Amino acid sequence: MRSTREPHDLLGKLHKQHAQDRENDRTQTGSFPIVRKRGAGRSPNGSSRSRFTTSVLIVVLCGMLGFGFAIQINNPTSSYEAMSEDELTRLISETSTQVQNLEQRKTELTNQLDSLKAAADKQQEVERIAKENEETSGLLSGRLPAQGKGVVITVSKGSKEQIDAATMFQLLEELRNAGVEVMALNNVRVVTSTYVVETKSGLESDGETLKTPYTIKAIGDPQNLQNAVNIAGGVGSRLKVKFGANVQVTSSDKVIIDEVRASRSYTYAKTVE
């Protein structure tokens, strides 16, 4: 027969063991850190400071993204979507003209190379090609007169204000982009180094005073040159609206440009022999 005290003794041992285990759990041994409940021992000021810093960083990042987006939208050169229909039409026309000019030049050089390879007397063919290129160079450099199809542009004196140099130079650039081959402004043969500036007496180009009405003779495709001036929102419209100038473009099958330049003397550059 078991004693009635045996269950009481067993229950007492279990209570003592449980109390000892809880005491051991609270003892720091150095091997394992005490894991506190979430939020226990955390400073309220530290939590607020962390949330504030995070909010500031988010605001700064959003501001930077917004600034970058605004710059992207306000930059007309970053996307063709910001360009008007007239600007896109002019860009396509100018690009097509430049491509045609490059293709034409490529064909000319290819033909010269083929004729040189097929020539029996290569020295004679070389001289012929050199003379041909010299004529082309003479037209580009302004040493030789030229004639051909093109347009004659007349710009009267502005009735609202004097035409500035930037607008006149823009007119020359638009004609270049439209594929002009030879050009003259009044009595000045226009070349790659031509400039236009404002003086007390009016506009000046390459040291020559320009008198009104301004006359530009341009050799090239008449339709392309005419479009470059008369396109809506282009330099022709600017001359009429802002300066009150009368702009007249006349096509011709025979534009004669006899304004020439003297050969330039070089100090450092020498011809390769």
C-alpha cells in the first residue's frame, strides 16, 4: 500500500524544479544574450528621431525625382514629343537633304575611284580628277564664281526694329541646312568662316557693311530653299512678325553668283606634294 504523502512529495519537487528553472532563465551567463520583448528598453526619443530622419529622406528623394522630371519635360531637345509639327517637318526635310547630299558625294567619289582603276593612263586620270576636285574646292572656298538653279531672297529694312545679327545668321544657317551649295549675302561670298555682327551703322559681314535691302543669292534645290525661308514659324516668319521686314523669295533657273574671295594665305599649313 502506497503512502498518501507520496503524491504530495512529488508535487512539491515539481514546484521546486519549476522555480529553479525560472531562476536559471533570468541568470546572464555571457553565452547567450537576454532577448527582451519588442519595445522593451527602447527609448521613445530614439524611435521618433528615426522616423523623422526616414521622413526627411523620403521627402528629399521625392523632391529630386520631381526636379529631374521637370527638367526632362522642359528640355525641348530631350524628346521629339516636345517639338511642334512645323519643327518636325523642317527637321525631316533638312535631314533628308543632308542624306541626299552625302549620297551624292559618295557616288561622285566612287565614280572617281572606278574611273581611276579602269584608266589606261592613270597619271592622266589623276590629273583630271584633281582638276575636277579643284573646281569643287574653288566653289566651296569662294574663289570661283558659280551659277545654277536656286533662289534670290530680298529682306527689307525692319519697320518695327532693326534686324539683329543672330536672325540674319540664322537665315544663312537655315539655307545651309536646306542644302544650299553656293551663297552670297549682298556683296559678300558666304563660306564656312562667314560671320555677321552688329555695328553702330548696322549689320556687318566679314568686314563688309551690309546695306538694306539685304539680298541673298543661293544656288541649290529651289523648292527646298524656298521652304526653309517660308516654313510656318521659321526665320521668315520671325523677320516679318518681330522686325516688320518684308521677305520675298524668288525662284530662278539661273542664279549667278560672281562675288568671289581671294585665295587665303596660310602661315602653318602647307600643301602635301
